[in-house]
Amino acid sequence: MSSLNQARERLNIKRLVLQIHDPAFPAQDDEDTGRGSPYSNGAVEFLNFLQKLGFNGIQFGPQGQTARATPCPYDGQLFPHDFRSIALKPLVDDPYWRGILSKDTLERIVQGRPPGTHRTHHQYAWDELSSALDEAFACFRVRGETTKDVDSDFAAFCAANESWLAKNDDGSVDARTAFSQFVLDRQRRVLRNAFPDLSLYGDLQIGMSRDDANEFASLFHPDYLMGAPPSRTNPEGQPWGYAVFHPEQIELGHAQAFLRSRVQRMLSGFDGIRIDHPHGMVCPWVYSRDVTPPHVAVRSGSRLHESPNIAGHPGLADFAIARADQIDGSIDPFGEGWVKDLTDDQVRRYSVLMDVVLDCVREAGGDLTSDVACEVLSTLPYPLRRVMELHRLGRFRVVQKTQLDRPDDVYRIEQARPDDWIMMGNHDTPPIWLLARGWCDGRRGVDWGEYLAEQLAVPEARRAAFVRRVASDPGELVHALFAAILTSKAQHVSVFFTDLLGMTGFYNSPGVVNDTNWTLRVSPDFASRYERKCRDGLALDMARCVELAVETVSRQVSN
């Protein structure tokens, strides 16, 4: 471990983070309920494995409760967390819980799960964990109040979280639903205590469930919804259908109070935050709720705070922060340069919601440059750029998306800055191992080889052989790519679990609804699989990449 830490320091990397969502964690055979849990024994083995590889952070996905038939975590609730992330085995054998779940129940669930340990079975887990938690809660209740820690801890949890816990008709806390949240809270605290050297990051999604949008409707604009504008990645835009804060509620401070509660809830279980689509807090793209179909509405939308005189959206003029003379009307409203200038006071107005998030992280003792990750991809509108510069926040550099024929492309490795987060891919991109196969079957393999030879400062005498090797072997290409990432100026490196383990399946295909999205999972024999694949050059050999990166840095220094 010390040598790996030394290598991170040599490469000036503050965070080496693995991205994985709760359902994708592995489980041991005697605890697998059909869905992963970060709190299972299998997850503990996996986290120990990651630390040995040199990772010092884990990026989780959104934690919110989703509907039974909704696997996408970005549509989850804002306060209640998904009970399916609970590990049942501790309720059976951890002395703290005093055996409130029977061993027979756990064995029945494990034996009855659908076949396939590489996939998540969301609805099976919903049904079986819900029933198991009913049993555990009934047992907990039958025992009555005692002096045991679990009873006093539950009472304290309910008192501290009364504001958002579900209520009965008489206004009292619904003890059954509160119990599930209490179990999750306890298991997360146990995990954090077990891994003090790992920074755990939560995912502050920009969207929310319909239940939340209805419950807190007074905070949101009644006529507009938030989506993503046309962009390089999605030329048609994305009609997300998410609620957007009403500017009047921001002006009154109600939106800030609500957001503060959300972030504080998240930080009760995490060290840092990934801000999903920070554009939504600074310069959200909105579209009319009453225009159909949605894909037409989102393309003809506009930005909430920089539309002082947009035809089709006269109602947005009252909410404009940017003035008409600061708008470049020669380009589309979704263009990065639509707003061409702002005063410092205007930037502070754009930053109001972002300030809330950063204040919460700061108050929790976090380091804003490393404990806040802003998911800015290909589009960086001027107002957001100014806000990020104000707070010295970095953006994402998703290297697999690099356009190699464009020296100014934002995803190029050499474009990365110290505050940035750099990665081969994420939960929304194709697995790097699948892409590399395609690249090596065509001209792009040569292009990548030439680009990586430059990034790795390969000596001229060895360059032609290096390019041939990388262009023809997907394993050589992936390892050279990640080694080059490690040599970038970015101090935060992120790896999606499929890219680490050499998996070629998609975790999520954006905009696609089917039975396989959000179901890919780490297999229980991950360690032996990884070792075998590394020998064959088919998984990300971290030691090999670090060695190549350190050699590159040494060459660059000596030159």
C-alpha cells in the first residue's frame, strides 16, 4: 500500500476513485439477494481489493428510493434512501441487531433469487427485501423498548430525521419506513468506520422522483421542466421532465433551505459529492410543460436565467440574470457563448445554489477542490464557467470521447487542469474494452497509438513499434491510455468498475429503457477473474499502468 501511495504522490494524484453504484456490488453466495449492497461481506472484500490496487475513493450512485419498476437511480427520491441496498445478513448474525431476521428467511431469499450473478434483479430484490424487513421490524417491535443500543439509537435517529421521514395520518413518524432508513444509516456508518482511508462520494442527482416534485411543488416552476439542450453528445437534447426551482423561490431563500437539507442528508453518510449536471443549479435549460411531444419542446427550450428577450418564452424575461446586451444573438441559445459577458455581481447571483452545496461540504470538513466533483461534460456555458472559476472547481475529462483531429477538444488528456476529474468513461459511456476492440479493427487504433506515443513521451526510436503494438492490441491500447491519464495534470482520476475489471457489457445506455440497463454487476469471483484477465491483458492492470506513468514522468523531467 505504501508504494502505491508513493506512486500517487509522484504522479500528483489526490484521488484515485472507483465509480460503482450500489446494485452493482458483488455478494458472497450465502448473502446474495439478487441485488448488490455496499454493506455486504462481498462488498467488504471488494473494497479491500480496491484499496490494495491503490484506490483511495469510491464514487457511489444516487441513493434515493426508486419505484419498484424503476431501475434508474437518477429518478429516485431526494431524502429516503433505497431499502434494497440493505444487507440482510447482518440482521441475522451481527450481535448489534440481536437476530431480528431469521436465518431461514435469508436462506429462502438467497436460494430463490433468479439465476445470473452478473445481473441485478431489481423487482425480486424489492419484493423479498420488503418482506424480510417487515419480519425484522415485527421482531424488533415485539421485543419492546429495552436498554439495548439498537432501541435508543432508533429513537435518536427518528428524532434527528423527523422532518423528512414518512408520517402517519396523525403526523407521527411511520416507524416501519423509518426502520428501513435507520438500518441503512447504521450500515453506512459501519462501512465508513471500517474504511477510514477511503473517501466515499455521494451522487447529488439533478433530477427527482415525481413524488418529490408533487410533494414540494410550491418550490418549482409550474410551467417549465428541466432537460438537457442539444449538445455534441445528444444533438436532439434530452427531455428529462424534471422539476426546476422557481426563481422566485430562490429569491425568497426557500429553494436554498430545501437544497441545504438535501445536501446535509447526503453528507450524513458520505465524505464528498458528485454534482450531477451542475448546469441545473446555475443555468438550467428549461422547456415548456404544455408543448408536445417532449423532444420537440426541449429542442425549442431556453435557459432559465439568460433569456431576456427570447421569442416563444416571454415569461422567462423576468428571471434573466444576463442582460440583453450580454447575449450573442448570432448563435443558438444552447451555445456555450450565448452569454458573452457577466459582472462579478451577476456571477454571484448565478452561484447562489452552488454556494449552498459548497457551504455544506465546507461545514462538514471537506476539501472543496477534491471533495466536490462537477459533472461538466462537453458543454460548459459561460455562466457556469464563471461560477466554477469563482470556486476553483474542475470539470470532467472523459478521454474516450476525445476527437483526436481537434487539438482544442475538451476531452484531450493535455487539456486537463489540476482541479479536473479525468476518466476513460463513466456509467453512461460504452465500456473502454469494447471501444478498444473497435478502434484496433480500424484506422482509429493507429490514431490513438500516435496520440498516446506523444502523451507518454515515447522515445523516437521506439515510437513506430509502440504505435503498431497499441494499434493492433486492445489491451495495449487501454493500458497506454490509462497510463497517459495518470500522467495528466488532473489531480483526480476516476475509473468505472467495468473498465477496471475488463467487462465489455453496457451498464447504462442513455435514453434506452429495457431489461438490461442498470443491471450489470460485479461477479462474486471478481478477484480471480481480475487476476486471470490481467495476465491476458484483458483487464486494467493498475500496477502496470502506474509503472508506465512513473517512467513517463521521469522521462519528461529528465528531458
